[in-house]
Amino acid sequence: MRLRLLGELNDFLPRAQRGQSQAITLTRRAAVKDVLEAIGVPHTEISLVRIDALAAPMSNVLMSGSDAHIVAAPWTPAARRADWPDAPPAFVADVHLGGLVRRLRLAGFDVAYANDRDDADLAAISDIEHRVLLTRDRGLLKRARVRHARFVRCDATQAQYDDIVAHFGLADRMQPFTRCSDCNTPLDTVAKTDIVHRLEPLTRAHYTHFARCPVCDKLFWGGSHVADVQRRL
Ligand SMILES: [Zn+2]
């Protein structure tokens, strides 16, 4: 059989093989999903598969010695948007993505995160709560239970954040200053007079709008947090 990966699916191949059509000899029958994952592409990264030019599910089984021509395409922001037409997706992130989690929450997105969750927990949360799994672990993405996910490609938090915003078309879906960056709880607005005793003098002098996390009591104001988020837009 021959296999060609389109666009950013090539990120998963060794550099020398990117953009090339490659020959694969099947010695036993195998599902398209398993063939793709054997060369390192998690099924969650693939939007569309064509077998001999016809769209086909990844569960399709190829026979030993098959000469099928497989083309696999990645998700596009438009396709992602179609999956979440009314509201942005909720996320769950693996333990290595704490910086990304805080930044997404500051922009208003619902991100579940705890640093004591193992792979099985993360897959279960993603499945049961319909959360998009964000991870840097390809093995985790090969689990059948994980249906919606994004492999996080970059090292730097800012680059990770920019990738997620672009990939899921989130730029016009932000609600900065509405969610606690520490615990993910939606914030309550709070009158300045109620919390003025907790403010540093400069904050007290310069800001008028405040919000408070009802769970962890952390205060947010239209200063550093919002300016930080807005600068990143
Ligand atoms: Zn909180």
C-alpha cells in the first residue's frame, strides 16, 4: 500500500520522510487506524482518511498485501469549529501543561487539570465529560477512548497557547476575566467596597472592577490579568 500524510500530520514523521508518499507492506490485515498509529500518527490528529480517493472510516480493515492508496488529512479550524458550533470546547490537560492551562483559563476557557491524574484518568475525563484532551504524550492519544484531542507540539507556553487558539478557532470566543486561573471556577463580580481592605495601595488607586473566585477566594481585577491576556491577542 501507499500512504501519504497531508499538512501538519507530517509533524509526526522523521524529517526526511515528510511530504513524501511512502510504501508500506502489510504482512497481516490491519485497520487504517492501526497502520497510521504504527508510523506515529495518533488517530485523534486525523480528520479525514481517503482510501483510493474515497472517504472511509479509520476502522476500515486493509488486507495483507493490500495495494490501496491511503491519504490522511489533519483537522482544520473550520472543521473543529463545526464540531463546537455554539460554544468553545472544554479541555482537559495533562500534568506537563500547567502554564498553558493558566493562560487558557485567563482567556475564559474551561480547562480541567490536576497534577495527580494518570493516563487512564485523563482518557476517562475526556470521554465522559466530552473534553478535548491536550497532551504532549502520543501514547495517550492512541487510546481508543480518547476521541477529541490536540497533540501539543511546542515547548514554550506562549507558542502552545497560540497553537490552541488558532487550531480551535478561539480568537473570537475569549471571555477574559471570567474564570479562576488557579481552580477553573467561574468568577463572581464583587463590589470594590467589599474587598478594598485586601488591595495593595496601587491596585486600590487604579482599578474599579473586581472579580472573586467563590471557591479559592482569589481576587482578579482589570489590571495585570486582563492586560496580560489582551496583550496576547
Ligand atoms: Zn479559584
